[in-house]
Amino acid sequence: MKKSVKPSDNPAFNTLITPKASKTITTLPDGTSVVLNADSKIIFNNDFSGATREVTLSGEAYFDVAHNPQKPFIIHTDKADIRVLGTVFNVKYYAEDGIFETSLIKGKVEVSLNDKSHKK
């Protein structure tokens, strides 16, 4: 008899991909609003049950992060990590362009470049 797979039986990660010439708007499990730009991908945990709320981004996304000082929100890219507690900002990193940028709209962010982790 085959056992049915329940969400608790496997890693609970979602991958959201936006094709070229399109945008996707989504709300993450913690209430954070994300607008994923064209040709972009975000990977996130279904429930953010750990000590932090972490996502991995490839491409460009606008984040309106739900405020929760006990659980920092961290965005990982190949170039840098961005840590926030509750703020509004944009992150852009398309690997093929090699340009990383973040634009702060409201609040505070901490950016740590992966090749210069001692600098923030």
C-alpha cells in the first residue's frame, strides 16, 4: 500500500517563477507582500517556522515586509544578503547582468556582500 505524502513529510519550500514580460504579486506566509518582476524567481518556506524568515531571489522583487522584530526577514541572492525587520524596498540581481542593487523606500536594511562579508 502506498503512503500518501503529507506536507509535513517533505521539505516545505515553494518556488514562484515569473516569466518574461509579466509580473506576479503574492503574499508570503508571514503577511509580507511581494511583487516579482519579469524573468524572476523566489524560493521560500511554507511557514517561516524558524528563528528567521528567509527567501532566495533571482531577478527583481519589490518587498513590503511584515513587521516582526523577533524574526528578521532575510533575502539571499548570489551577490549579497539583505536583512530587514519590517520595511519597503526593491532588490534587483539578474546573474547574467552582474549588477546588484537595492532601493530603500521606507525603513532600514542591512546589506552584506557575499565576497566582503565583514562589510555591511
